[in-house]
Amino acid sequence: MTIPALLVAAVVGRLISTAALGDAEILRHHTIGRRLSLEPDDLDAASKDFGGTVTVAPLAVLRPATTGDVAGVVHASYRSPLAFPVSARGHGHCTGGQAAAAGGVVVAMTTERRRWERREETQLGMPEYSPSYGGYFVDVWGGELWADVLRWTLRHGGLAPRSWTDYLYLSVGGTLSNGGISGQAFRHGPQISNVYEMDVVTGKGDLVRCSREQNQDLFHAVLGGLGQFGIITRARIALERAPTRVKWIRMLFADFREFTRDQEYLISLEGRPSGERFDYVEGFVVLDDGLINNWRSSFFSPRNLIKLSSLGSAATSVLYCLEVAMNYDDSTAGSVDQDVAALLRKLQFMPETEFATDLPYVDFLDRVHKKEQKLREEGLWEVPHPWLNLFVPSSRIADFDQGIFKGILRRNKVGGPILIYPMNRTKWEETTSAVTPEEEVFYLVAFLRSAVGDSPEELQKTLRYLTRQNELILGFCRDSGIPAKQYLPSYGGRRDWEEHFGHRWETFLRRKMEFDPKGILGTGQGIFQLNSVIVAGHDAETKTRNPTSSPR
């Protein structure tokens, strides 16, 4: 036996040291054992994430070739008297160790080798039309990146997923475990509202097919469930005909109430025909005297960059940038400019600050990745990212502006873009695990911070400063009675999690006891402790183990 093989055997033995012989054999002789990596580079990568503030080392990394590999490792843990943690990891874009598995196994659902050396037809199904769905769909592996799904569906039928995130290099399973939002969410809802069916490995190691019609409770639990109930190995994603180009417009507001009133007006048009509403509505806050550009996009060309100082008296206060886009193709190219102009005439922005660009649809969707490549070249991408994402109810967004944008953050270093845009709650399904404010319109406010410094000491000082700002923001919401909810949440204790879920906590706990009673999955979230979730006398079995094809 080679040295690597001996190491794998030692790790496998440690993982299942308390398991029955049969379960030990599953890991020792199943293909799982051959797919466990102990390479230092793999362990190091799995112990960190995009946030760059937490390091949690697993014992091994599993590179699954099939759904059976995923089910096998979870089943082995579940059958052990003392289970070991198992967490799925996509592209590692968490910001607080949420995909970590301390002393356990990280399942690497997304790897560069899998992306470029796989046989595509085994990982990405051909897009199909379903009369029962009333539209097209595609079946994809849970570790696929949305960027690859887009390329595949465009190549095979000129189709694209309906709902997006701003950054495409995220895994399908990762965004479905949280929500998946961007400026299209006011129309189509988050990505969790645009999936028809999933194959899920539960915390018992059962492989279950679920949908809104079959094993509904698991389906709804997993969507927005923070990885607590199962690992998504396949998802059936809703598609639509892809447009070819996009008119992308930015404009500035000096008055926050006019800014939010216009944003809410635009999302109220979501049911209108194409040409009578925008397809994308976002915005961001401009706090310092810098370029009205940021790493999220390459909007302005060098000849039309603008500085706050060029805007006269308006530059002395906080400014707000509204960002909208209208999709079009050859059939609507002749009218798109008039359609955009008609909508803009109803808005109250500063006329001299309107700027527009026209670009291919794919380039618009991939806008953040283009800036990522530049930041990587400059060594400014792989730095700590103490992000904070909040959902704030519309009725309190003006108070948030006064206390945060014009208060805590005014004339202070903020460390990155601050997004702000509204969504319609009617586009979110109440039965999923995702948590939003109770009001019909709520805002995402995202503080996308990067901590940089000329020395390690300076970097740590900046990180502490930005982290403290996050604490002040959360403290202001708490003290002011603003019922904000964290998106991509991170909390320090069980009481905070119970408060986060509110009246949904009992449902969340019941689902955890049913689908992951030993707390094997998603331990990095810190919601439940390993081996401590199960309640005496409550160990319900999942009804369906063998997934079969469902009607399309």
C-alpha cells in the first residue's frame, strides 16, 4: 500500500472509529475511500472561504464522481454512534465558514477538474420543454457554476435561467441553499422560486427526489435552508428564451425618498409587457468623493467617468445611484430606446447624471467577473471580505438611511460597494426556509466590504474597523426597532438564530429533526451542534429513498 493510501486508510479509520463494521466497510472499500483527498492544498482550500476571516480544517475532502459518493459518506456518518460532520462546498464564496466541517469531511461539489474534464452530458442535461411546467428546464449537478449553466443552455437552444445572482461563479446548490438574488428578483423571484425539482441527500444518507408535488416538506426545507437538511446533487432549473442585448442605464439621486419611491415604482411594473418595464432594477449608495464606479461592474468608459466633486452642491451629501436595464433582441431593437426614454421620463433623477451603455446579454450577466479578473491581477480579490447583507422593510428604509448612510457611515471609510434595491415579497414562497421581512416590499442592503492594507498589521486594523462598523449597523437596527433580517446570515448563538427565524423556528427545528437528526450537515453555520439535534422518541424516516423520474 502506498503512503497516500495508508493516509487515506488512517483518516477513514478515524472518521468511522466508532462505527459498526458494516459501515466502516462502506468507507474503506467503497469508491468513497478512493475519492477522499488528504492533500495539504485541498485541505487548506477547504478550510477557508471568500470571507477570509475564518479558518476551519476538515479531516478530509471528498471529490464525488456520483451522487452515490455523496450519499455514501453521509450515510456512514449517520450510522456511526458518534457522527462526523459533512458539509457541501461549492465555489467557496461563503464569508463566515458556513461550508466548513471541523474534523469531518468537506464535499467538494465544484472543482476546476470537474468543470473542464467532465463529460458534460453526464453533468448537464439537455434543455427540454415541459407542457406541465409551461416552459423549458434543464437538469444540472448541484456543484455546477451558474456561469457554466448559462453557457450550456445558450449553446443548446438559446435559453437561459430566469433568475440570477450578480456574480455567476457561484454553485447552483450554494445559491439554492440561501436564496439567489439580484436585480431580476422583483420580476421572477429569487432562484429558489425558479427550481422545479431536486435530488437531495439528507442527513441520514437517503437520496430523495423532491418537488412541490413529491416530498414537498424536504423540497421546501432545502430551499433557503442554509445546508441544514440535505446536499443538493441535482436541480431542475426554469429557463426562458435569452435576449441578445441589454440597454444598461445609471443615474444619480440626491434625495433618498425620491430614489426609493422611483425604485418601488419600477418594481411595481413587474407584470407589464416587455418594453413597459425594466428587466433589472438595482442601486447603490455613493458615500465618498470617488469614481461612481465600483468593482461590481465595468459600466463607465474612461471618457465618461464622473466624480462627486463635479456635481457641485449635491456632492456634499450622500448620493444614490439607480441602475436599470432593459433586455432586447432583433425584434425589439427598433423600439428599445423609445421604451427606455418613456420610463425614464417618470423618474426624478438628476438629469446631468444619466449614463447609458449597450452590451451583449452575456456580458451584462458576467459584469462582476470581469472586474474580478482585474482585481485578481492587482492582488485585491483574495483579501478578507467582512460582508453584511440585510433585508430591510420598506416602511423603515428611510430611518435606515438617516441612521446608517447619513449617520454611522457618513464620511467614514466603508470598504466597498453598498447595494440597495427593493424586491416584491409575493415572489418569495412562504413555505421555503428563507426568511424575509413581513412587509410586501423590502430592500436588500448589502455592504460588500474588502479589507486591504499595506502590511499585515494594517490589514488587520482595517478588518477590525469594518467588522466594528457591521456591529454598529446591527446595533442601530436593534435599538431602533428596525426588523431587519440577515441574508446569508451569521449569528453567534442559538437565541440569535431563533430570533432570526421568528415564528418559523419551530418548523425549521422540526424539519431538522426529521431530515438531519444528528446534526451532521451544515455545522459551519453554528445553528445546531453535532450529535445533539435528535429528540428522544422523534426519529422520523424519510418516506422516499429511491428517486424515479417524475412527469415533465
